[in-house]
Amino acid sequence: MNDDLKAKLPRFALFGAAALVVAVGIGAGGYWLGVSRTPAGAGAEDGRTILYWYDPMLPGERYPGPGQSSMGMDLIPRYADEGASEAGVRIDPGVSQNLGVRLATVERRELARTVTAAGVIAFNERNLAIVQARASGFVERSYGRAIGDVVAAGAPIVDIRVPEWTAAQAEYLALRGAGGDLADAARRRLAMLGMPASLIARVEREGRPYPVTTVTAPIAGAITQLDIRAGMTVMQGAPLATINAVSPVWLVASLTQADAGVARPGEQAVARTPAFPGETFAGRIESVLPSADPATRTIEVRIALANPQGRLRPGMTANVEIAEPQARASLIVPAEAVIQTGRRSVVIVASDEGRFMPVEVELGRRAGDRIEVASGLEEGQRVVASGQFLIDSEASLTGALDRLEASTAGQSAAPAGYESSGRITALNGESISIAHGPIAGLNWPAMTMQFTLETAHLAHGIGVGDEVSFRIRQEGSHYIVTAISKTGAQP
């Protein structure tokens, strides 16, 4: 070995080491690049097929490969063999306890619906009397009556002098001694002039005319209208006073449309008023008005309450409880377990594995803090009674609800399938990978996904890189291409 060769050996060794480092770096970079760009549908190390990647905190977002979500969280794969039991969200039992999640069991029991409504006490308009003048005359005495006075039946209201009656009474007294038909006709004339029977009997008994008549109250009650003053002239048929009975009174309650079906005429009700705390007043539903208030869409119910002592005064407020006459057995849950979204009613069902699943339900009657579930649940299931929104914050329950909505929409549209377009990235026998655009019907963003061809014949005439339009249908967790055609030239 000469001196020149000895001098070049260190440089060859240096170049060789550098080349080795570069080769290792390229290999590692290629491996990392290949892993980071693993398309959806590629096989994992254990042979399971990956459908897409997602962030558990944002389950509505899907990605074609690993990386980070819009929140900066690491993505995890969704495998094709994960069945429907993987729906919903899973929360560690310790986290659930820290969140204060409380569960309740779906039970079957009799549900007696009770409605509580507010109302106002009013006069009973079925027990009202209007006092009128039977003849024209002059008011001689008003007895100091005023609106609001409570009078007994037969109490004097006003004395009226009727000049026309004086001559008729004198004529009758003159003919009475002679007897015969003329006397009978004169007596009938007194009644036709409007004289009460008590006044005619007094004239006969005392034998002299009485032109002044006393008008009395026909019923016991409160004077609600009074149109008399001493010395005034009154005409025949003119209203003098209006008297409303004070027992029974009406409790007029307003029920919402949803509760109106509970109130039925003849059923019992229990009223309470702030004026007499601790006391209850039994009543009976007299009538349910046939029309709703156009402003509030409420329906008025009239309840008769006995008021012998006059303690319940019109204008006072009261609350009334109306119970449904018959109770029937049904599935019930706590009312607080139901989430009202506006378009649907949802409860969160808990499984033994710590998984929480949103389930859409159809509600029925409500009684206090319990509510009937007409469909959607089974007896013995456990539902979240409190802590639903903390679960939402911890595990993005909103995304699970969105998936439920997307699933419902997908099921209704399943017979027609879903259409999209994209570029073929892989084609292998009965499977095909397509980098497609968003699919609104499935709530999918643009991504690369592996599908199954319905028949191998569909792959005839297409290849990797072709732009295609295609139609898919869903079978469980698998998506099958039912039609595919080339839409453009190969790029």
C-alpha cells in the first residue's frame, strides 16, 4: 500500500459514515411519513380495518388519517368491526362519580296525573237577580243601600210611590162590597198593573189604598249594581239593582292546552288561597269552556266552591289541583332525566360498562316530578337523572346527539343511498379506496375511505387515479359501492 492510498482511506471512511447516516434518516423519515399518511381503510397491525380517525372530544369531526384535531388532540382510529354497541360515549366510573352523575331506573307503575293551575274567584253568574220597577213612580226611600252591601233574601231595597195604583185600589175597594164579576175584574186589574200579591192582600185586609210599594231582594247576596236615589223618577221596567249570590262562588282557572284534558265536568277539585293558609276548599268542576283564549291559548275551567260564611271574596286568587280520575300503569322516569332539544326528547341511557347512550323517546303524561315514556325505553333500564350536561362537557355528548341525528337521517335515506365523487387511490379485488368530498347525508367531511364493491364487475374500466362519481349504501358498519362511473380524464 503506497502513501497516497493511506492518505485517502480516512476520507473514504468519513464519506461512508455520512452516507450511512443519510440512508438511515431517509428510511426513518419515509416510515414516519407513511404512518402519518395512512389512509382511512388501511389495515392496522392487528389486521383490523380502520374506517376513519376522530377525536373523542369532537366525535362529529372525522379525518382520513392520524394526526391532531382542530382542538389539538391526538386522533384515534375507528375500526370497521366496532358495532352499534360502541355508540355513545364512555366515561370512567371515577369521573362519573366526580361529576355527580345520578342514575334512575325505568319503572312501570300507575301514574295519576295531577294538574295545578292558578285562578281567580268570581261571582257565580248562574245565581244572579236583577231588580226592576214594575210601574212608573217616584223613589220615596232608598234604605241607604250602596254597591257592595250584602243583603238577605226579602230585605227591602227601595220604596216607590205609584200614583196610578191609588185610583185602581180605590175602585177595587168600592166594588168589593157589591161582589160579583165586577169585583173580580177589578182585582185582576190590580195584578195586571204590576202590584205584588202581598200589596193586594194588604189592601184587602186593611180596606184602604196603599200607593207606596216596597221592592225587596229576591235572593241573598251582594249588590253589584244600584241605580236608585231618593226622589228620582223611575219608569216601568227600569233596572234598579243587581244582586249576585255569594255562595257558591266560581273559581275560574286557566289551563294550558296540554292539561285541558284532565278537567272534566263533575270531577272534584281542591283549592287553596293565600288568604287562608293551610286550609283547603273542596269544589266541583261545573264547566270547561268550549274555546281557548286567543291571546294566551289557555282554556278556562269554572269550579264551584261552597262559601256559606262569605270568606271567599270575588277577586281573590287561588291555586287549584285537579286530579285525573283514572290512573293507568306505564313506564315512568324522573322528569329531570329528559332533555328537551326542541325537535325531540332525549334521555341518556347508562350501561354496565360505563357507556352513556342518547336515546330518543316519546313522552306522555306528567305527574309532579315523574313523566310517562310512551316509547323508546324498556323497564329496568337505567337513565341519567342528573349530570347530563356535565357529561356533555366531559365527553362531548353533543357530538353523540349529532351522530344520533345523522343516524336517523341515514336510516330514512338508506333505501336511496348516498352519492359523491372523488378520486380512486387504491383498487384491490372487491375493495376500493376513494378520496372523496363531503357527504352531507352521513355527516362526513372530505376524506379518503375504503369501501366494498357490491360486485367485482363494477371495477371494470376504472383504475387508480381516475376521477369517479359513485353511490354507496350502508349495511351495519360497512359501506358498499353500488354504482361507480368515470367522470374525467386521469390526472
